[in-house]
Amino acid sequence: MPSGKRPAVQPRQKKFYWRDHAFPPLAFLVLAASIFPAGAQSASLEEQVRLLQQQNAALQQQLEKQNQSLESLEKKVGDLEASRGVAAPGNEATPEKGGFNLGKVNLSGEGGIGFFNTGSKGFAPHSEFRVDEARLYLEAPIWKEVYFFGEADLATRENTDLNLHAGEVYLDFEDVSQLWGRDGQLNFRVGRINVPFGEEYLTRYAMSNPLISHSVSDFWAFDTGAEIYGTFGKFSYVAAVQNGSNKNGVQDFDGDKSVTGRIGFTPNRSLHFSVSAMRTGNLDVAGDNLSALWFGNGFFQSLGGPATTKFHANLVEGDVSAKWSRWLGGHVSAFGGYARYGDNDPAADNGRDIFYYSIEGVQNLPKKFYAAARFSEVLCADGVPILGLGNGSYFSALTKDLWRLSLGAGYRFSDQLEVKLEYSLERGKMLSGQPRDHEDFLGTEATFKF
């Protein structure tokens, strides 16, 4: 699940290694001299010293093996936490356990309440108070390492009503790799799950997003299917096969499924890299209508003429992030990618190339304040629908270029409550040459979790 709702992994304490404090050989000679009578034979003394040295070497080897075993155990615990929501970047995660324990059932939630205003062509031109997000999470053990997870969305920015909607709802079969005696190498999920493309969706929810808005591309989705994920040392992976259709979040009108995969590499606690790839599969124009995958605050949709019956998109993306603990801590993250749209329109070639990128930085400040900035852009020479911060008229219009500069600041009362302020400047150009402006965003929001 998109999370950033994960506590920072505590730094390992420096272990005490006997090998770093082993007695030098002279100490053994002194010890041996104090044990054996002065009249003992030289050969006997040398034999005793040799035996002591051998015992010391054996002890050092044994302690080294124990230290290695402890480090391996710590890593396994970290891998398990990674798959359960205390993850390093790039691992699939459910929300951090908190909230209320009702027997074996854990109930938690999060949300955001804000005040938004945009220009005359933006999504909130009349200065609105909003329940921006309100989500409840339920997690319960089923059998051994099998868990149920359910997300109820009471309010989201993407839904224009306050009706109840389903978020992620799945069964999680953890540590399947225990079948061959390994922790964390293979886990399995089935149900309604996030589409694991890219990494922005992992920090998309209000509490984990340092800003209020997202990038221009903003890839994310819920979709029904099956997923495997796990870790191998410093590598992590996730792969999913899902319906690919947005129709009711349930039905699929084309048997060609979406396939998504991501491989991550975390060489140390400061750096993380990943590469993602996805194909939406063929989508039926009349039945599916839209892709499950969100793009540009909208969806992929058919750009063909009336005779078009199928459309699809293929995507690839690279992500990188770095964090630091000096100067109160912070991070910088960036991603960039390419998408290719296509359809089976017999009257025209509607294929087009879409390029996108984003870079974000966050710096913690004294007294629980922080500052954040993000610049993102989507470019398509032949034009593609990009809603962005604009109103619904851009959902069917073709945009060549749209960029957004977001500047924000926040104050963290605790890990469970913070307030943030953001101003975003958004500019672009339509395929017709008409500029996109009057979409700038000003917002403030209080975010919370329990």
C-alpha cells in the first residue's frame, strides 16, 4: 500500500567483537609464565602456549560465526518488517500497525482536512474547505502467516462524493519462502491491490506526502489481481498480474491482463534505486473505457476514431532516492520514464510517445519544521489528455507539455499529526498552441493518523 507510514528503521548498535579486543600474544606468554613452574621444560611451555593460542583462535572463530548469525537474524527481521510495513523504500507495505487492537483485529486510519484554492481554470476556483482524505484500515490474522487487509476510503481527492469506496482489499500470504527455509524471499497477495509501477504511489497518501499535490504524471491505481514480492539481500522485487480495467473496479472486458514488475536495489541506508516496467494490456473501448492506471490525475483512454475497439499503453520508469541524517535530516528523490500509447484504429496511426520526470527535495528544519519542493513535467509532441490541477475540461483535450513547481512547508506536532502549506505554479501548452495557465494551486492541510 502506499505508505510512508513506516517508522524509520532504528540504526543498529555497534556490536562488541572480541576479535577487536583479543589479547596480544605477549599476554599469553605472561599468563603461561604465571601458570607453569619456572623449572618446567621449554618444550612443555611452548606446547602450553601453542594450545592457548589455538583455543583463542577457535574462540574468535566461534564469536565471529555468532556475530554473523546475529547480523543475518537482524536482516531477516528487517526483511519481515519491510514486507509488513516498516520497509526500506521500494518494498510493498501495509500501513504501519497502530490504531486499536480489537482482539486479533487491528483497526487504524489516516486522513487530511484542508482548504484549497486554484486559478479560474483549476479544480477548486472558489476556495473550498475539503475532507481531502479519510481512510480506515483493518488487518486481521487468518491462519499462521496468512492475513486479511482491507481499506475503506470514506473520502479521497479523486472521488467527487463522500460515498464509501473500496481501497486495497486482499489476502496476504507472508513468508511462503519458509517452505525452503528462507524468510522474506517470497510473499504472495491476491485481491484488490496497488499497481506496483514506480514508487511515487508508496508516499502518495496525505501523511506520507511532504506536499499536498503530487507530480504531474502521478501514476497510481487499485486493481484486482495477484502479486508476489520479496527481498534477496540488498535487492527487492514485486510483480503483479491484474485486470487492467477501470470498469467498476471489478469487471474486465478483455482477457489481456496488465503485467507490472519492479526491481529495487538498496546498497545502504542512504541510497535506493529501482526500475519498473508495465503493460496495461489491451483495453476494450466500449467495455473497459478507461485504464485502471491513473495518469496525470486522469487515466489512459482511447485516442482513436469511432472504429477503434482496443487501446493500450506500455511504460518504463527509473527511480532513485537518497537521504541524509546530518543537518537535521532530509531526502532527495527523482524519477523519470517513458510511456507509449497505441490502439487499433484502422483509419489512423495514433501511437504517441510520452516522456515524464520529477525531482523532489525535503529538508528538516529546527523545532519540527520542514521545507519541501518538487518540480515535475510531462511532454508529448502529439498531445495526450493531462488533467493536472485543471478542471474537467482538460480530461478530453490534448496537452503537449505541462509542468508544475510545488513549494511547501510543514510542521510536525508528532508522528501522528502535522500541518502543511503549499503553493504550486502550473504551466503548459495545448496541442492547438493555446497556453495552459490560471491553474495555480494554494492549499493548507492538517493530516493525521491513528
